[in-house]
Amino acid sequence: MDASLTGLAERVPPATMLGYLNFSDGRPDPKFQRALDEAFAVLLRHEVADLWAVLGRWLVGQADALGESGSAAFRDVTQAKLVASLAFGPALKAYREHHRDLLAHQTDAGLFNSFFVARVCEAVLAQGGPWDEGSRVIAGAIQRLNDYVGHRPIALLETRPQTEFYPHERLRPVPLYIRGVGPAAGPYRDVVARTIRILEQTPDDIKDDAWFDLDLLDELAFDPRAYDH
């Protein structure tokens, strides 16, 4: 076993992630998001390359181990294994290929943080089985992920209807913070955590003047088109 994975099961119980992947229909779950983020944090500390792919293979192996353990909850781990195999590998590659021009300046590490991968898992699960229909599942997941257009100059809005977008114009912003979970593991964790603490301590009258309510902040993310990691 890779040394970076030694003890990972003790730090991040695989059943937490595999239970979600095996039984969920794709609705966001803070426990899964938190466990996935902690797993990323462990692998980041070990400087693991392509850690999402490493974690995906680890999850498939852990699914087999749980299935063989006789656990009633994991008697059938087919969905968990196939979803992990798709979400942590082919779906991410398909997303990169879909945006090969738009996001050519971004590294995989800059795009595929723990919360982005969590959103990919949700999008894959939302497609439903049969899970061996990989092409259908991945195509649907990419379409579901690409739900954001962003700012458009007035000149563009005046010459093109707002609902008219090019096929590769929509994408998925990279989440840095999710309410109920916290900031994502990685280089921005400390600054995002400090930002949230500052906003929590900001007087209500200042936030009211800015029309900002922290309780309504479900996710903080960046648009990778305008940011070079």
C-alpha cells in the first residue's frame, strides 16, 4: 500500500464516503463533503500527485473490503465502486476535455479540489443507474456541472439574448467554502477561514448597508476563467 494511504482509514472512515456513494441520489451531504475534504487534506500533506485519482482507487479498494467484511449495509457495493470509478477519473478528464480551451491556463490541482470533486460526485449520482452506462452518466454529469455563466458586459447583453450561450460558455466555479462544512483543504484554507471569521464579527449594520447576509452564503467559489492558479 502507498505510504500516503497508511492510516487514512483511521483518519477518515471509508464507510462515511462509501455510504454516500452507494446510497445517495446526488443530494449534497455535509458529512460526505467533510470526510472527502479531510481525505484530501491528508493526501495534500503527503504531497500526493493526482490525489483525486489515488483517492478514487483507494475508495474502490475499501468498498471491496467492506463488501467482503459481511457488513449488511455494504453487502452490495456495486454503485459505490462504479460511481467512484467514474467521478474520480473519467468525469474529471471529460470536464477538462470539454473546457480544454476555456481552462487551458488552469492546472488540474487548481481545479480539482475536494469540494469540486464533491460536486462531481453529486452530479454523477444525480444521473442514476445503470452505472455501467459510463458515457451517458458522464455526459449528463458534465451538463449538470456546467451551470454558471457569470458576468457579461452590457454591450454583449444588448447584442445577444441572455439565454443564448455557446456550448462551452458555461462551467462550474471551484468551491472554496461550503456552509456547514468550512473552507476547502488547500492553499486558500487559512485565508478563507479568516475571511469568514471577519464576516461573522462584522457589525450587522455594515453588512446591511452592503446587502450582505452571511447566513445566506451557501458556497464561496472562484471563476477559474479569470484566475490563474
